[in-house]
Amino acid sequence: MASSTLSLSRRTLVAAAAAAAAFPTRLLAQQSRRVLAGTYVQEGGAGLVPLEPSNGGWTAGRALPEIANASFGVRSEAHGLRYLVDEQAEGALGIYGRDFRRLARVSTLGADPCHLALSPDGRALAVANYSSGSVAVWKLDPATGLPIDEAARIVHAGSGPDRERQAGAHAHWVGFAPGAPLLHSVDLGADAIFAHHLDPRSGALAKTTVAYRAEPGSGPRHLARHPRLPVAYLVAELANTVTILGAEGDGSFRRRGVVSTLPAGFAGSSAAGHIALNRKGDRLYVSNRGHNSIAVFAVARDGGLSLLQHVGCGGDWPRMFLLLEERGEMLVANQRSGTVASLRVGSDGRLRAAASQGVPVPGVAYLTV
């Protein structure tokens, strides 16, 4: 693995909001209960689409076409900023204010950025570039939340036995470790979780190690950390599994167990997608693209998993879902059917299948509040 630093001009980093094209943001900014849906342009997406509560369901509002290919994002509560990827061959990051006007746009130093992470102290931002198998890390100005001139680029190395999907590295997830100067990145192509150790004073990359070597050909996609236990859950896209990992003090992980995301006896084609825990940390949810379901697991006191149910996702290819626990609801972004389905979440964390075809949102890939 190699690292290098690339410079970006100050003018590029601090693009004035006045330079951004005017678009309808006032209503969007005022909708405190709205959900935002990011969409892929090449799949018919209209941009960033607001979803508004309506008569017990949801209605798609007027899209913001300038915010395109937003397949993932994070929000800074301290600065009122949203950081959204523009997932394309020349990857870019857009930074938007509370009114959704663009304040800056920077290169992600790689192709097809698909995941972001903001450090707990808000002073660093990381992005995973899928197609180029790299990670970029910016230092953020604590006063403004905008990137400081230079970003560090970390290039993963590795491949796997699936020659179609794993011919090279494919960074798919990034996340800062709580309480440590450490950034983890999950790589589908290299079958690995990398640990990027950061200098606690400068934030610069000190070294990169392999935190966990996944089963060859499994294609790890995303990691979900338990809110209280020293446990993490690694979902593998190609193997359709969740591996229960114990988090070690040095930033590495050890395998504690593995469960399938699919029903016993299922023989069709499927690819595990999104993974998330509820706030209490006693339920884990995983989407199955192909089987078109959400798998629900009970989380034991020691972090172990037991399958509770599989529920239909209400569409085709559930790329992501969003838990709205205060509403007792899960919204599912069904990418190929271009719909957002609503599933009810019971008091026991179990799901009830969608009662309708959902809200039409062509090219939907991402959901957030």
C-alpha cells in the first residue's frame, strides 16, 4: 500500500455559494421532517429528491438536479453542512449549506466515490473511491468545516479469486474508530479491512496495516459498529454473510462467528447490501439484493446474532434502507425498481412487509434525514 499527498487550490476548495446555479432550496430546507433521496443520473435519477410525509405515507417533492449521483453523504451538525459524493468516474465531493446551496466542490482523487465518514471531532473527512481502490482524507477547518488545502490519498493493494469483481482493490466503506486516531476502510476487491493509523497531533497518515483478512472471495462491503460493545459486523456482498468481529485495542479485528444473510436452501443469485443496527443495538438489519429482502437478526448481550425473519423489501434491489425509529418505520431504496418502500417496524424490531408499491424515485441509491 502506498500513500501520497495531492494539492488542491484554495479557489477550488472554497467556491463561493454565489457561483452555484440557483435552484429551489427554500421549501427543502424548511421541511424538518423530510427525508432526502440521492439518485443516479444514468439510471434516470433527477438529482437529490425530498420525500415528504403525506397522509401516513410519503410523497416525492421537487428534485435538486444540481446534486447528482449522491450515493452517500454525511452531515456536520456543528457547521450545518452536508458532504455528498458525486459518484462518477471523475469522483467529486460537494459541500452544501443548510439551504442546500453548494459551498465547495473538490475532487475525491479517485473514481466512483461511494462512502464517506466524518471524524468524531469534525476535523477530518474520509471518502472511499470504489473503482480506483483508494481512500482520500481531508483535514477540515474547525471554524468553517471546509477542507484545508491538501488531501492525503491512500491506495489499497490486493485482489481476490472472483476475477470479475475482485481483479483489483475496491474500497467500499470508511469509518473513524471511536476514541482512537484510526481510520478503517473495507475493501471488496482485496477481501480485507485496512487500518490507517493517523498521527494524533497532525492527523497525517503514519502507517497502514491489515486489520482483518476476510474469507477469500467473500467481498466485504460495509462495517457496522455496535453502539456499546467492542463488536463490529462485517457484511460480505459476494458471500452473503455477516461476520461478527471482536474489536481489539490495536485497531485489528478477530472473527467471532459468521451467519448467512439468506434463507436456508436459497439457490438464486443475490448480493448483500446495506447493514445497520437500531439505536438500542439489539437488532441488526441487512438488505439482500436479488432475494429482495431485509434480514432481521436479534443481537445477544455478547454481540452474537440469531436470525429472526426475512421480509420482502417492497421492490427490486434494496441498495440501502433508513430506519426511522421515531415513526416505527423503515424506508427502503429499491434501486432497480426505482421506488422507496415503507416497512413498519414493530416494538420488537421485527418488520412488516410493505403494503404498497412505494414512492417512485428513479435511480434511487441513498436515503438520509
